[in-house]
Amino acid sequence: FLTYFCKSIASQIMNLLKSLLILIALCCIHHFGHSQINNNPTHHKKRIAQLISKDSIYEATIILNENITHAKAHNLPLALASANEELGTIFYKIESYETASSYYLIAFQLFDSLNKKEQTDRTLANLSKTFVHAKHYEKFDSIIPIALNHSYELNSITIFYNLGSKVVKSYLIKNYKDAQKYAEEAL
């Protein structure tokens, strides 16, 4: 039990330190120039993925915040939505669900206003998953019907992700009957 407790505390401390580094990066963004997000979007996405995979979350957040600044300054709503979605993913991965959900929500609103159905669908699935892991079940219950409607409308794979989130929520609240029902629906 003591080993588990120590590992749990160590994990929470690491997540706190990562969040602190990211917050420092956010505060210092005005010291950096923008990263020229329109020069090569494919290279940009690969670079962000590479930084995240190497656990260079600090660098990735610096670049994405530069992209947000650039997108706002040059009225690039799609670039702004994409950068917010990527930041949501980074914060989700370090289990900072409150921050992740705020970035996903901004991305959802922008993608939806631009009528980008696939991106809206993906962002709704990410938002649903984030609310479940944050144990914000009321927010989850309000967003999941919208997310599922988008998924069914597009006949998208996110149907399974959204149903998976329903399974996880049901399991976490110990409603195993519903968890089984949603799992069977996904199959």
C-alpha cells in the first residue's frame, strides 16, 4: 500500500511540475516570435507530435501559444481552432483536464462556426472523454448527446469513442448494467 501511495504522490507531483512549466511558458509567450504556422502546416503538426512524443511538452506549448497569437493577429480562425485543439490534447495527456476542456471548448466553437464537421466531431469526442476523466458528469451528460449526434450524422469512428466514454462513465459510477449496454451498442 505504501509503495502505491508513494507512486501516486510522485505522479501527482510530476503532473503539477509539468503544469507549472506550461503556465510559465504561457506567461512568457510575449518574449517569443510566432512560429510561422502557415509556412508548412504538415511540418508543423509533425514537429508538435515529435515534441510531445519526446516529452518536450514545454516546447510544444510555447509553439502552440505562438501559433494562437499569430492566428489571432492575422485572423486565421482555422489555425486558431487547430492550435487550441492541440493544446487541449497536450493538457489531456498530462491529466490537466480542466485546462484541456477549456482549450477543447474553444476549438469546438471555432470548428463549429467554420462548419468543419470532421474537426467538430473529433473535438466533441475529445471534450466528452475529458469530462469523463475529470469526473464532470453533468458536463459530460450535456455534451454526449451532441457528440453522438455529430458522430452518427457523419457515420464517423468517433461513435465508438463516444460510446466508449459512456462505458467509462458508467463504470466509474459503478453502473455496470449501463456500461455493458453501451459496450454492446458499440459492438
